[in-house]
Amino acid sequence: MQPMKNLLVGEKLIQKSGFNFIRNYPAFPLCHLQDGRICGSLTLSKEHIVNLFEYYEHPMPRKIITAIFGETAPDKLNPYTLFASIDSNNPQQVVQWFTHFGAPDGNVRFDAQAECYYPLDVFAKHVKEMNNVLTVIEALQSGAKSIDAIMTDIVKQYNGYIPGSICGYKEITEGVSDQIKDLFSKVNIFDLSPSYLGREYVDALFQHYLSDICPCIMWRDKANGNQPSLAWTSGPMISQLYFMLALDITAGKMPRKCMNDKCHRYFTPARSSTRYCSDICKERAKQHRHYKKLKNEQACE
């Protein structure tokens, strides 16, 4: 089967080997944080309609990266590494994400005055789960002994229950029923190996979010003979983020967390030996090690 070569973004086609992807999302311009909510107004104007795959296929605009993270942020961020790197306790980063990209699951609410808002805790949950998935995958691939502590922490996040083969993501996150409690009571998840739990957890989240990715027919315009072709569309934006991650990790392009203690942003390294997201972080880490060494030497004198 001959692969398709175009990806629909807004009103133009860009090159993307393998599939067409159709899905646009409204941004959340002029928003602000108030009482644990991201408040603002939705707009369907052309300049505020986003197709995330434009920033997956092509470099993320520098002005978006600096608006969220500041001038010292690395250049090579794609949508899901940018999302996973956000500090949900940092108002600037949260507001700027919504300004440029909108709500990750599209579930915008309306208050009594018909003003739209999005709960900050829901946004923080999505960011944390993306961090969980990236952390678990990296630990599984490296064979890190830390997978035990990682999975213990994740189980605590779900109040002792965890999405996996026993119960799916939706069943766990939408409220643990008596039936689910009964299922978990029959299996002590702490008797299962951390690696097994990690794989089950990652599989459950990918299964949940990738279930919103589905095929459809895309019609060409009259100039191209009204020729239909196979395309893909999705539900919420968060599904696209997991789809991009799935494309990368199955192609061997595993994202990594920056080793600079003051950064910890995710990035996709050009080489397997790369440990820092930017030269700035590399230099700062070097300075920190030098300062720490001097401090230890002075303490020994």
C-alpha cells in the first residue's frame, strides 16, 4: 500500500509520511488564573485555531517556547515534550499554554454567568500523567532500579488503585466502585513486579487515549478531482499528544528529562549520549558541580 504524503493543517497541506491528520482546536486567548481555574474566552478566529501536528512536523516557534518558559528554554521542543515540561504551579506557564493551545481535553466548563473556565487541578492531572508515562518508559528501557519507587509513587496518586489489566484508566479515574474494590482486593498489586506494573500502567493510558484516534475520509478540493483519501482524526487534544509520543517511542526516538537539577524539562535528544536539553543547561550543571566540589573541599579543611 502506497503511503500518503500530506497532512492537513488548517487550510494548507504539509508533508507527513504515512498519514493525513485532521483536527483543529481553539486556543484560550486572554485567559488568567482565578480561584483554581483558568478563566478566559474561547475564540474560533483563524489566528487562534491550532493544529498540533504543525508543531510536531515542523519546529515549535521560538516565540511560543519563550512565552511559556522564558528566554533560557531549549529550542527543540515538540508539543508533548513542551506539555510534559510545564510546571502546573507556575501561573505564567499554565496561562501561556492555554493562550497558545487551549484545554488539553477540550472539556471547557461554563459558570452561571456563561463565562468559560477550565479547572487547574484537571490540567495538573494531565501534565502529571504525561510525566508518569515518560518516567516509567525511560526507567523500563534503562532497567533502572528506581522503577520500584516510581511505581509506588504512582499507585499513591491513584489512592492505591492503578490503571492496568485489572481495570482500565476510565474505570479507575471516574471513581472506584465497589466492584472495582472487590477486584483489587483479590490481587495485591504490590506482589506484582514494578516492571510489570509499569508496563500495564503505560499500556492502559495509551489504550485509553489512542482509542480516540480514528480513520476517516478526507475529500480533496475540485482542483484535485474531488479525490477521497484516508485520513485520521481524534477527539481531545491530549489524544494527539499521546499519539505523537507513541509515534516517537516506537520509532526509537525516546524523550529524556534534562539532567540539570534546575530544569528537568523533557526533550528529544539528537544523540543517545545527550543529557541536557540545551548548552545553557549543560554549562549550568557544570558550574553547579564545580561549586559543590569547592564547597565539599572547604568543609573538609
